[in-house]
Amino acid sequence: MSIQTRRERERAERERLIVTAARELAEAEGWDAVTTRRLAAEIEYSQPVLYSHFKGKDAIMAAVAVQGCADLAVELRAARTAAEGPREALAAVGEAYASFGRRRPALYDAMFTHAVDLPFATPEAPAPLQEAFGELVAVVEPIAAEGEDIGLLTETYWAGLHGLVTLMRSGRLPERAHEQRLALLIGHFTAAL
């Protein structure tokens, strides 16, 4: 193994360590607890080492968001492929999305609530963002009427899911009616089936 290859591998490992530490700290104590000083202490590297990988907390949060989208895409794909029909797939993906947001609130916030320097809804968006959105497209497309804008319809489905997750997490919607709300959302999307 060349020295260059080893250095690249070590650099990638340090980046993974930083992102994992930020993610774990955010989940345990919230994003306010994630500072470069605290991360440096957690991973036992100096702050300049962190800055050699990321420009600051915002860049670290963006890396966490990309990783979170990869995780979300895996969960949505599993839900979609296990379902037995378009309506069931839409419901399963909706439940998987909501479950992800409730189980991993700090990660969800990095992905969809906090401002991060990532291009969304453009060809320049990182592949994990495109894959997660692609899973939503994959369940919306089969229920779309001919001529409907699939992208716009998917964004509306996503907005509905995001609204449910956000309002439940903030206590503005009671958890007890979650399944009914999700069924109403799915019912409106699949009314034509």
C-alpha cells in the first residue's frame, strides 16, 4: 500500500469519526451541544484537525445530513419493496419516513429542519439526497394520473409527511392519532386507484 493511499484512508476514517461523533452527540444532547471544541475532545484530535476536514459546525452538520439521507433511503427502500401494491407501498414508506423522524430527531433536524449548505432539488444534490427523494418518487409515480407532474406530486407527499413528523415531534399534534392522519394522507393520494 502506498503512503498516499494510507493517508487517504486515514483521512476518510477521521472524517467518519467526526461525523459519527457529531451525530451521536446531537442525538444525546441536541445540536447546540455540538461544537468543534467538544467534538475535538470527544474524538481526541485537536480543533485544527477538525478544521482540516470541515470548515466548521455547519459543514459537519451537512455531512451528517448526507449520511442521514443515505440511511433514510435504505429504510424507505426496504419499506417500499416489502409492500404488496401501490397503496400499501405509499403507506409503508409514509410510516417508515415518520418513524425515522421520530426515532432520530437530531439527525432528522440536520437533514430537513436546520439550514445546511447542501443543494436540494438540483442535479448537483449529493447522491444520498437524490436516492432518498427517489424512494419517495418510486411510491408516488404508480399512483399518479397520466400527465401529472411526478416531481410536484412527490414534493407534496413529502411535505405532508414532513408536516406530520414536525408537528408531532413538537407536541402540536397528539401522537395517538398519527396512524389516522397518515391513513388520511395516503387515502387522498390514492383516491384514484
